[in-house]
Amino acid sequence: MSLHEDAARVLRGWPAPDERQEELRAAYVAHLSAHPDGVWKRCAAGHITASALVVDRTAGRVLLTLHAKLGRWLQTGGHCEPSDVSLADAALREASEESGIDGLRLLAAPVRLDRHETPCATHLDVQYAALAPADAAPVISEESLALRWFDFDEAERLPDASVRALVVGARAVL
């Protein structure tokens, strides 16, 4: 199964938690139907991206990265790569690379979807949650200015609406 086929399968089968998420889910499925290259950065009409909120469930906190290009606290994530065999694989790879944490465990289904504009194109982001092992020590990657643990309540007050919604969604799933 190709990454495109896996992304379409995941999105067709994902039970959206509300009407707005259902609208996005349907739009993502339509995008993939219309664009055979819809999971790749080269797709000028926009492309699927995969992200993961790293969660320390025991301590009740989430790890965010101060994104080097955007200058905002965000979850880990980014573009799909040819080596990714599934959408979940892409999200887990991004989370592992950007957090430096070994042994992350991705929840099976996405938590939510978020469509947003970036300098390169429209991102159709599929957002997962990744559980960190106890006492995980993050290591900053070249894509980050900083990494920081935020307790759930603090993260829910951050300025980025997408991050707030992801934290709320992850808490609800957990």
C-alpha cells in the first residue's frame, strides 16, 4: 500500500469528533482523490502533513517545540517523506526526530485535523498524539529553537489555536 493509499484509508475511516472536523476530513479525502501527489510537498494545491503532540501522561504535560522558521510553540511534525510507509509512520518519525526521544508510542488514530497556510503551501495536517516513556529527556533538533514541557492547563492557554485544540483533543482521548 502506498503512503497516498494509507492516508486515504486512514481519513476515510476516521470518526471525526465534531461537524467541523468532519468537514475537514471530507475535504482531505477529496483532496487526495483529486491529487495523486497530495501527500508530497511538491503538490502545489496543498499537501498532507503529519504531526504528533508528545505527551507525558504520568506528569500531565506535553512537549512543544519553538519552531525555528515560525517562531511559535508547536507540536512536532512536518512533511511526509518517501521512506514513510504510513501516515502514522510519518507522524512518529517527525516526533522522534524533533523531540530526540526514543521509545515514543503513537496512539493508533489521529486526534484531530488542522488545515493552515505556511510559507510553502497549504498544509492539511493530520495530528496524532505520541506517548513519551517515563522521564523522557528531549534533545533539541536543528528544526527547533527550543523544546519545553508545558503542563496541560498551560498549553491550553497558548496563543496558537491549533495547538490549544490539539491539547484539548489529546486530553479527551487519553
